[in-house]
Amino acid sequence: MSYVLAFAGSNSSVSINYKLTKYTTTLLNNTEVHVRDMARYPFPMYSEDAEKENGFSNSLIEFKNEISNATGLIISVNEHNSYPSAYFKNVIDWLSRLDKQFLIDKKILLMATSNGGRGGAGALEAAENMLTRFKGEVVETFSLPKYSENFDEQKGIINTELAKIHSEKVSAFLKAIS
């Protein structure tokens, strides 16, 4: 079964990146989409000791399998001090221990948003470098600055210019996975 897997790099129950992810999936007409709310998936902080003592959790293995079965990924990373969150890095650490090439041949639409004017640009750049290291192909990136000014939970992206750019990026992603 082929589908697009969408999730945010945040484990916050009020994640604006998760809201951007969910909105983006509404634009994927005629595409099966699985959206994962990472706030429901706590992973312990990675350490070699934790791996030796407990191995890999069922939820991690299931998540890795979801990634493997997906045609493409939509990921929106949150930014903490100009980098992706420790949670996102931790998930990547666990996945890479399970399978070093867990992203091989995966096409990725990578996004970020924040309430700042840079829209999570630092996290976006760092996440792109991280994901391509594990053989993922970031086909498009999108940054939504000033989330509170440019996004409405009912309407989506309300800044016309940013909505147009976002739509073009989503279309290019869909073309890349078809």
C-alpha cells in the first residue's frame, strides 16, 4: 500500500508545525495520506545503554515501517534556538539505529513555521542536512514566517503570496512522487 506519511517534528500537543502539516495534507487531492500526531508517541532519549537494555520499541518499528511503505513524506520541523527540536533529533537517532538508510529513496516535502520572521529557517536547513544524510531526497522546502499573522486554523495560510508559494511547493512534491 502506498501513501504519503505526514508528521511534525514536534511532540507538543499544541504544535503549530503539526497544524501546518495537517493543513498541507488537505491539499493532496486523490492521494492517500496518513497523518501521525507525534505528541502521542513519546520516545525515550536515545543512548546506547537504553538501546542495549530495551532494544527498539514497537512504536519505533511501526513508525519505521510506515516510512518504508510511504511514497513520500511531509515533515514540518519546529525550531528551538535555530535548530530542530531535541525530540525530532531523538526520533532520527532512534530510526537511524534501527536502519541507517531508513529514508532511502523517500521524497520529502520539508517545512517549518514559527512566530518569528524567519519561519524556522535555521531548523529547516539543519533538518534538510540531517535527512539527506540518511538518503532522503528533499524535493521541496517551505518556510512559513509569522505563523500567528499568516495562518488561520479554519482557512489555512491567509497571506496570499505565501499561500501561492506553498501551493506550488505541494504541487511539485506531488509531481515528484507520481
